[in-house]
Amino acid sequence: MNDLYKKLLDEIDVGIHVINEEGKTIVYNQKMTEIEAMDRDDVLDKDILDVFKFENDADSTLLDALKNGKATRNVKQTYYNNRDKEITTINNTFPITVESGKTWAVEIASDVTKLERVIKENVLKKRNTKFTFDQIIGESEAISEVIDEAKRATRTSSSVLLVGETGTGKELFAQSIHNGSNRSQAPFISQNCAAIPDSLIESLLFGTKKGAFTGAVDSPGLFEQANGGTLLLDEINSLNPGLQAKLLRVIQDKTVRRVGDTKDKEVDVRIIATINEDPVEAISNGHLRKDLYYRLSVVTLFIPPLKDRKEDIELLVEHFIEKYNTLFQMNVTGVSGEVKQLLFQHDWPGNVRELEHLIEGTMNLIVDEELITDTHLPMRIRKKRQINNEQMPSNRADLVSEKNHDSKALKDKIDEVEKLYIQQILSENGHNISRTADVLGISRQSLQYRLKKFGI
């Protein structure tokens, strides 16, 4: 019967927590471990005040029931576990007298922490929460260097040019720079230059004077609206050359003239611009004026694509799973080993944005599973495994034993074998640089040199 009771306690969908007359936990079921994100061993036979933190002892409904014999119904309680994670529950708590005559206390808890997170998330959205450097996910050398450079750029008001592929997080960096600067209390205005037709973008940027054209009214442009703050011009290379020339004049003179007006207005605006192609190629293709480039690129930050910082994929996946757990009220704990391998093999042309959309899509397919498996992945990702299996040698010995009768020099052949071997060990270790270097028996710096040498 004891085994049956234990099984029943672990199957029911409410948390059960019982403490004895000394305030030590004697019953702690499976649902309670999930609600409080605790292990049984951390709670059982421990004093409740040694494990959990309350604003004061009276806030513990369990201790109140034990000491004062007080039963409570549907009482909301917020407290913290031993890792300082905030827990919110709705409790029914009551004292019980056992055969020995001693008094224990029982708590039946329903989880509302998830609901609290959803509410907070929606409130933050309504407040139009801005990004800071703390919200840039990644610990790789590639992204860490850019973050350090961006933080240094917060000390001045110089123009910043963010160069990076679509989906790398350029606006996240732009907002972080603004919020880390002394302009953080002033406006931050963002405009995607590619989203507005040429006929409208000029009046949008510089404003209009009443009577300038049919229907025109006195209206401040983005430069005036961002006065004292920061203006982000996204995809600056999509502006036509004539408009780029006018933009250059505004930046140089720090004055703006509304369309149809004859007077200039002084503006104090920091310009952050983004471009999704190589600036040199943009200039040679006529997409970007050279003089505007020199004015904007006082500080130039190259945001690395995801394929160049794959060691950050695990952190990003954890972050996105946590985000969509909150939004969808789910409890996905992670991805399977096979999925992790497929994610590392993918080239990520859409970068971090593509990864986020992938995680969101997989979680839409999950019913009650806790892990994302390859069955939840889109076919384009799953096909990558089949192609790689066909192209990669079946084992390491094949790297050397495979017959190749071309006329490559010995050094070239050795480089080819070395590159393939490094790629394989790197993949086996989840693209973690330190672990791969340990397996190969070389220093981290030596491995970094080889990665750059072979373009891995």
C-alpha cells in the first residue's frame, strides 16, 4: 500500500508538500519538484527555512499551519528556491494530527508561476522593452569581441555602421549602444529604409512644410523626432544616391531642412546605420556613396553570421526554448542529441532569426513531449543529415586510406586530411573550441589558427 500511495502522489497534477512537527519535509511529490524546480534530495529531511526563502517566516503557509494550526484556502504565495528562482503558487494548507498525537502540516499547491511569466512578458511588450547588451546571447570569441567593441562605442556620439547579414541581430546591437550611452533617456527612432518608397522617404526623414505639395502639413521628420537621441537607419544601402547626398549634408552640418522650407533647424542626433552587404561591394555596385560611407563608418562593427559562431547555438537554443515555453505555456526541456548534431551541421543562411523561427516552429508541433526530436524539424534540415552521411567518409581511417590518384603535392594532401579531421572532431564535440583542442592535443590558440587557415 505504501508503494501505491507513493505512485498516486507522483501521478496527481498538484504539488504535495508535508512537513513534520520540527518543520522538516517528509513528503514531496513529483509535481512539487517540477513547480519548485528542485530535486527531492534537496528538500526531503531538510528544514523548510534552510531550503526556501520567504520575505519573513510568516509568509510560509506551511509554517503558519504548523505553528498556529491555521488552515488556508486558495492563498497566493511567492517565495524563492535554493537557486533564488521565484516561485508562485496557489495553496490549500492545513494542519493534521497523526496517531502519535503530533501535528504536521500539509500543502496542496497549484502552479501559477507560468501564468505569472506570461503576464509579465505581455506587460513588458506593451512597454516596448528595449534591448541591452545583457540580452545578446553568446559566449563565442567572435561575438564577444563585437560586444566589447560596441560597449566602447557607447562612450561617444560618433556615427556607427553595423555590417552583417540579415538576421544577425544588428538592431539589437543598435539599441544596446543607445541604451548604454548618455543618450539612453532620449528618443531612439528606427527606420527601415528599404520599407518606404523613394517618394515618401525624404519627407519621412526630413519632415515637411505646409504647402510644400498638395496635402502637405507642418510635420517634423525623423531627425527632429530623434533630437538628442539616436536615429537608426536600417539598410542604408537601399536609399537612392540623391537621397544619400542629402543625408550626408544633414549629418555633416547637423542641421535639417524640411521639404518645402527655406530654413534649417539644428539637430543633435547620433546616427547608427546598418548594411546587409559588404560595404566595399556596395560602393562598387553603386548601392552606397563613398563619401557617406566614410562619414557613417567612424565606428564599424561587423556582426558575425551564425555559421561563424556555432558554439553559441546551444545557448541560443536554450534561450529560445525558454522564451517560447513562456509564450506557449509549455515545458520543453531541450533538444535531442540528434537534433543538436543537425543544428551544428546546418549553415544558417537566415542566421539567429532563422534559428529562432525554427525553434518556434518545432514547438508548435509538440503535443506533450519534453524534447525536440528530429521528427519536429523541417525536411530541409533533416535532408542535411542524409547529404552529409553520403559525403563524409565512414570512419577516420578512410580519411587517409581513401585512394586519390590526382597530382596534389604532399603538403596539399596533408592539409586536406588535417582539415577533414579537424572538422570531424569539431562536429563530434559540438563545435566547442576548448574541448576540440583538448581532444586534438593542441592549444586553443593553435586550433583557432588552423580554423582560420582552412576557412572552417
